[in-house]
Amino acid sequence: MRGSNLRVKLKLNYEEIAKGVTKNIKVKKYVPCTTCSGSGAKDKGSVQNCGTCGGSGQVRRVQNTFLGQMQTVTTCPTCNGEGTTVTAKCTSCKGEGRVYAEETVSIEIPAGVQEGMQLTVGGRGNAGERGGPAGDLIILIEEELHKELHREGLNVAYDLHLSFSDAVFGTQVEVPTIDGRAKIKIPPGTQSGKVFRLKGKGFPGVNSYEKGDQLVQVNIWTPQNVSAEEKTMLEKLGQSPNFKPHPDKNGKSFFDKIRDMFS
Ligand SMILES: [Zn+2]
Ligand SMILES: [Zn+2]
């Protein structure tokens, strides 16, 4: 009899998913009994050939039908097809041939896995009774949320907050990515809502050579508290025609951007 499958959840962070990782996880499961090597017998002498089937594990039956003699082969009911019977049971496993224990399993996770994906590791589930083959170990992938980055399929989204003066004068900033930090040049006059695309800085496809991008959206910080002096300066600046909004008619709308962002 084959052992049952075992399911475990495995939480991975973005960095681990981006590169792939080898994880050693502790699993509680049935493992073959080392005392009896999985036979379930107390010793070699207590394993006997099954008297019903003579050790073949199968029984043949001959039936006379109107079509003539028909032979059917079925699993031996005495030994359940094992071919042997145990006269004295192993005391460690009570004859089951397996014991419940904790085992460390090393699993190679390929790059690009996603939340909800299942990986099957053949033969690493519960051991079967009396030397039966083990079931499979099924790993259910869970994604750990990132403090700053947000996954959207193969792409990664990041909100960049810029001061008003940096947006006016332009600057160079460093942003986090799933693979270290990346530099972005912010040109002078950058508008809030502008999206910069870092090509190939997203997640790899798990079964392809595809790679996503990182999308960096600019958010310009509006001061929420200003001093009396700052207030006077801003009021004065507000009079200047340069400070009156005059959006480019050809510029993309909010809706166009949302559509483009993850396409
Ligand atoms: Zn045993
Ligand atoms: Zn038998």
C-alpha cells in the first residue's frame, strides 16, 4: 500500500522567488521504521510466505461459464498482495513498518513561482505501511508581502515619493527592486503620476524565459504643514504663471495609464 500525500505550506519572500532558492523544511510524517527496515516484523524468522497465495500475492480463480472456463486473478485477501505474513510484530512500529517522525526535506524552488502554485516532490510524502512506497510531498507556495514592492503577475509596482523641488529641478534616486537597488534619473519638470519602466527588473516566468518589468510611479509630496515664512513664499509663487497647471493635451490620462501599466 502506497503512503498518502502530504501537503505543506511554504512562505517565500520576493527575493527568494526572483532567484529561486533551496529550502530545508521540517516535515512531520510517517517514515520507514528503522528497527524492522519497514517490514513490520519482529525479526527475519517472523516473516513467512503467505499460505494462501504461496508468496505471489495473487490468487487465481477458475469459473465455468457458458463461454467456457474463465480465469480471474485477484489480490490475495490474506496478505493484501504482499506475499508474506508477519507472525510476530516489530515492537517499535507495532507491525506497521513505519513510525511518525520529523524529517528535514531539502526542496529546490525554481525562480518565478507564484502564490497558490503547487510543487510536487515525488516519494517524499508519508511512507507506506510495511515497505509500501511513499506518497508525494506537495508544497503550496505562499508569498510574503514586501514592505515597498507589490507584485502584479511578472511585473513589480513601486510608489516613488518625490519632493516638489526635486520634481521641478530633476534628480537621481535609488529605488528598491527584487534584485538590489536601481538608479533612476528623474528629468526636470516630472509630473506626479508619471510611470518609469525598469525593463527586465520584474519576476522571471517559472516556465519561460520571459521577464517582467518594474514600474515606478511618481507621487509628488504636497507639504501638509507650512511655516508662516513658507506660506508667504508659496503665495508669492502661486501668482506666477509657471505655477498655473497647463497639462499637455497629448499627455496620457489616468485611465490610459492604468491600462498601459500592466499590459
Ligand atoms: Zn518496525
Ligand atoms: Zn497471500
